[in-house]
Amino acid sequence: MTTLVGLDLAGRRVVVAGAGEVGARRAWGLAAEGAHVVLVDPAPSDAARALAAAPPGGGVELVERAVAEADVDGAWLVVAATANVEVDAAVAGWSEARRTWCIHGAAGSARSVATSRHDDLVVGVVSDADPDPRRVAAVRDALSSHLSAGKVDLRRRREHRGRVVLVGGGPGDPKLVTLAGAQALAAADVVVADRLGTAGLLERLPPDVEVIDVGKTASRHPVPQTEINRLLVERARQGQLVVRLKGGDPFVYGRGGEELHACREAGVDVVVLPGVSSALAVPALAGIPLTQRGVSSSVHVSSGHAGAEPAAVAALAAGATLVLLMAVGTLAEICDAALDAGVGSSLPVAIIENGSTGQERVTHATLATAARTARDAGVRPPAVVVVGAVAAEGFIDGPACATEAGVPQVGPEPHHPALVVCAHGTRDPLGRATVREVVHEVALRLPGVAVYEAYVDVHGPDVAEVVAGLRRDPERGVCGVVVPLLLAAGYHVHVDIARAVADRPDVRTTGALGPDDLLVDLLVERLEAAGAVHGQPVVLAPAGSSDERAQADSADMAARLAQRWGGPVRLGYAAGPAPAVAEAIASARDASGGAPVAVASYLLAPGFFQQRLDDSGADVVTGPLAPDPRIIEIVLARYRAALEA
């Protein structure tokens, strides 16, 4: 029976006998915790030599000779890792005689623990039978993921020293908070929140966590900044963990610097956890690259509260992309100042309202028309304004030419058959961003090929419109290839895409991405990373289609996965045909006598269907597959095969 005990080894002598791969890895972890490690081996590995030259925390002393009994003297802990059974047994015996803890497989007096740190909480997993490092690590990683996602109430139950944590909540979508931020919220006694961009995170808190709303708008400041500062200090002095939750990043127009100063001046412990700033994230999610070689190489971020700041206008005039926060009310003034400074009136402007949320809306205009267009469209805060060539409508959808460095640029249509990557639309901004990332990565891999983004549902441009716009060229024969960014070939492949190319014999189409053995590799990797164990029941979860051909493709993938996984794999659909994913999970549990069930997401991008899988009640749920490099490889392979056909 193994009892877990935490050892403080900082500054204490630890002997590691053996400087091969295992010994060097053990030494690294111990030194990182501050131990003084003596690494003994007559022929140390290169990794051990590098470790001794630059230890991560404590010291590492490398002794190049065979381990001797005297090495154990004065050690607080000994690790037997020579890979020589007799020598390791001798080291364990010397340690036992001195009543010194020794890690030596199943025979040692101590066991190696796989740990993960969550602020001041260390979670450890150890095998109570024969050592199985991969199994232990998989369990550790699953627990770590659960804790890091903020799904466990981490509040202290005993009195403790209070402190303040300034947390950036991201641009609005609660999935975009950092793991450190989610973990801090899970440990909070009180949350002092700006409502803008944080509502989804506040909904996750236990009902008894106190939430104090101190949010501001342009015309409403219910709680002055001095009062917020006082509140943070006062609650921390009462022994509470106070999370100051802000939208975006605390130090980007969030007055986080003032709050940090107030806490330090009062002697209160304070930590800053950066967040994803809306200035960068919102344009990215809307498909607007703030920099692109040959178009814009610098970005200027400015607050619109003060109107037209000279530095912002000067940056715009110099060719930088200008990002404006809190500028809806002063947009006319800013545009007029830029025009007066000689900036071209046709320079594109994009206004992104409620970025990263389901209510996101993008309004396009020019510098000359932006104020009027925003007024006519009823634009309301919160909104991020992007001014520059990259803000043009359809900028990222245009043909991409690769430069000598392999970076795509907007330019004339190249002389190779175009590639149309056709996806199913999603209302989730992260889902569309995933599709665009795939298109971008494909374009990087196809120098001289025009790569277009298209959809069969929800979003534009529609695949039929994109195909109709492809230039006919009798001399080339084939002018384009449509590759479905779909995992199974159902109605959208056989009807929607087929109809789009019906009158274009110069445009070829390919099958869906699956079935494919590269996808099997990816599914297995995702399951292993999520902590699933080979042989345990798995539910393969496609989005779902009423088309029998799509169902057959999914069944083929399930069979391939079962062969590689070494255990039962059932189909469970997120929507559409039976069985639903929850039913498939229940059937798998019944058939296996209650064993843990893993759901392998057979979806490309985040969105509504992935959320269904996350809420399905499975013991393990993997994430969407894109934009993994193997997805890119399959798209490229389909394109090249179509040209060779």
C-alpha cells in the first residue's frame, strides 16, 4: 500500500544513479523543484551533460564514474536509474541501510509521482502496483486538464492570507479565457468584475461566490476607480482571494496598472494574469489579419475616448493598420482628422461589434463613409474598429500568391488551377476562424495557386458563386478543383457541390476528407492526449447526416479506428440519425460493465455540435480535428490527385 507524502527537497541533496535518458529526466524534474542533484554515471548522456551545464532550478553536479555506496551518504532521496538490475538493487540496499528514501521501480521505498501544479496546489498520481509511467501520466494529464479548465471549486476552506489576482477575461467568448485565468476564478472568494466581456465567465461561478459589479461605460461610472482600488485592498486584507476580472487584457485600457500599484502600495499580494486582448483577437476571429507582408507591417492600437490622437493619425498616414477601441462615439472625428492629414478617403474600415460572440457583426466602409455607414447600420458598442488595407471586405478571401518566403499576399490570379476549399458554415466565430486557418495553411503550401474559401451553408461566399467566378481558360483545360472540407461525403458533396460544378467541366471535385488513415492517426493521438486508454470503449461522434453515403463513410472510420484502438468503437451522432451520442455512450457503458467511455470528436471545428459532445456525459471527450497538419495534408493530397486524374 502506497501513501502519498509531499517532500520539500529545495536545497537538499538528492542522488540520481544513472545519467541516461531516465536518469537525466528525473534529475531535471528534481532540480526544477530546487533540489541539489548529484548525477552519477561513468558514461553520462549528452542530455545529462547539458543539464549539468544549465540546470533549471537547483544545482546539478555531474560525477563521471560508477556509483559507490558512499554517494548515498547524506542524501535525502536516492533514485536508482542505471538500467543495470544488479547495480540498481545495490543502490536500493545502500539506501535502505541508511533509512533513506529510494525510487527503484516497484521494489523501492519511494515511488515517482507524476505531478501537475495549479498555483499553490500540486496534484500527484502514483501507481500502487508495478510502475506504468504512461498510464500515470495519462491520468495526471486528464486531472490537470479538468482543474485548469476551472471545473473544480478550488476555494480554500481554511483561513488564509488574502491576495488579489488581476485576470484578463478575453474578448467575450468564455472559451478564450486563459487556463490560468479560469483556474484563478475557480479559487476566488469574491470576483470584482467588469460586465463587458465577462458575463459568460461569471455564469460558471458557484452560486455562493460573491460578485461585485464595477463595470463602466462611456457615460456611466457607478464605481470610481479609487473605490475599486480600495475595495480590492480591503477584501484581500480580510483574507479573501479577490479576482479582479476584466474583459480583454488588464493592461490594455483596463486600468490594471493603477490597481496593481494600489495593491503593492498597500502591501497586498497581487498577481497579474494576462488575457487575450480584443484589439488583436476580435479582428483575427473576423478574418482580418492586422499585418500581412506587402500590405501592412505594423499595428497601432488606440483608444477612441480621446478622439483623434495625433499619434494614431500619424501611424495611419505612415501605412500602419490602426485598431481603435471604444471609438463608436468618436469615429466621425477620427476619420475627419485622418482625411485632413492626407490619408486616402478610400482606405478600408471594418467595424466589428460583439466580437467573438454569437452576436458578432462586421460592417465594412471606407474612411470617407465609415461614420455615416456606422450610423445607418445602427452600430453599437462594444466594437473594435480596424482601419487599413487589411480591413477591406473580402481581403482574406481573395486569391493568394506565395512570395519567395512562402507568405501569401493578395495579388493577380496565378497560372495554376485554383483550389476551392469548401466547408460547412458555422455560427461559432472560432469555427469559422478554424476554417480560415486551414485555408491559410493550405495556401502557404501551394505557391502560385489561388486558394479560395467557400461554404455550402450558413456563410458566404457560396461555393456556386466562387466556382462561377473562376476564370475559364481553354488552354489550361482544368482551371479549378473543389475540395470539400467535410469528413464524410453526403448531401453537400453529392448535391450542393456537384450542382455548383454541373456546367463547369473545367472544374473538378474530390471526395470528402474521410475515410483516411491519417484521420485515424489523428483520432488515436487525440484520445491518448485526453487520457483515454487503448482498449476502453470509444464512441466516434460525427456531426450527423441523413445521407446513407455519409453514414457509410463514418462507419468505415469507426471500423478503422477500432482496429487501431484495440477496443470497441461505436458511432454516436451529435445530431441527425440514431444513435445520438448520449445513447451510444450509455450502450457502450452497458456492454462493458460500466467501464469509462471516451468520445472521439469527428468534427473539424468548434461550435454547436462540439458543445453537444462536451455536454454528453462521457468520461473523456476530445476536441475538434482541425487545423492539425494532417488535415492540411489530406486537402493537398485531394487537390493533387484531382489534377493527376
